[in-house]
Amino acid sequence: MTAGPMTADEMAALQARAYTHMPPWSALALTEMMSSPLALLVTAPNGFALARVVADEAELLALAVDPDCQRQGIARALLVKLEHDAHTRGAETCFLEVAETNGPARAFYATMGYEMAGKRGGYYRQKDGPAVDALLMKKSLTFG
Ligand SMILES: CC(C)(COP(=O)(O)OP(=O)(O)OC[C@H]1O[C@@H](n2cnc3c(N)ncnc32)[C@H](O)[C@@H]1OP(=O)(O)O)[C@@H](O)C(=O)NCCC(=O)NCCS
């Protein structure tokens, strides 16, 4: 299955390069999620953002930018478009989970206006180490 300009295989490979804090999704898991009518996908040449929109809530499920192309504003552009499209579908709030230890992503989400909404203890299981807490973050999509 293709996802616009990026195939699920390409997305999985990109995510595997970018994700150091948790296992990436498999191409099959990506394909299954994207086949849902609730899925919302935004792609760029070197990154993608995948969310699910249910009623008035969006949940960001995956966001990855190729390590060679980070700090060029790609994630910002992806998330701005995703938030806009989610709002168009009726979402008023966007939620996401981020590993407490994922400093770059936490800095990025703070820049994008996301605020702490809770904590999930031991949420991310790691192969070689203790489980890591997830921070639940949210942002209102009700613009203006
Ligand atoms: C988090 C991630 C998606 C950011 O992608 P990106 O394209 O590099 O982000 P942008 O260039 O759009 O960054 C926008 C702003 O966010 C902040 N930011 C982004 N990365 C940062 C970092 N490593 N350290 C500190 N601040 C950062 C900065 O304020 C940045 O603006 P600036 O570059 O002008 O200072 C990328 O680091 C990534 O793919 N990480 C691995 C996967 C991951 O952790 N995904 C999130 C899972 S919840």
C-alpha cells in the first residue's frame, strides 16, 4: 500500500532510523493503521506524522524525521498541517504521548504549544533497561 508519496515500507524504514527511544512500527502495523478511516497521515520527503481522529479528539501516534534532515523545520510543518487537517475533521484537542527521556521530542512539542496533561508510569518497555514513563501532552486546536 502506498501512503501518498511514501510507501509503508519507506515509512517504517524512516521511523527505524529516527526512533531511538522506542521500537518503530512495522510496515504492517503502519499499513493497518492507515487503512482505518480514522487515520490522518501527513508526509514530507523526509518525514511523516500519523494520527487518529476520533470525534473531537486527535491523537498523534507517530512522528519521525530522518536524522540527516532534522532541525530544518520539517516536523513543525508536518504537525502544523496535521493539526489543521484534524481540526477540519472536527478535532478540538490533540493528545500525544512522549517518553520522559525523549528530550528532543519534548523540546519540540513544547515549542509547538503542547502542555503536560498527565503521566503514565512504565509505559514504554525497553529491551535493555527499565521501563520509561510516558508524558501525556495536549494542545487545543481551537484557533483564534
Ligand atoms: C522530534 C522530531 C520529530 C523533531 O523533528 P525536526 O524536523 O528536527 O523538528 P523541527 O526542525 O521542525 O524543530 C522545530 C523546533 O522544535 C525544537 N526542537 C526540535 N528538535 C530539537 C532538539 N533536538 N533539541 C531541542 N529542541 C528541538 C526547536 O525549537 C526547533 O526549532 P529550531 O530548530 O529553530 O531551534 C525529530 O527529532 C525526530 O524524528 N525524533 C525521533 C523520533 C521521535 O522522537 N518522534 C517523536 C515520538 S513521540
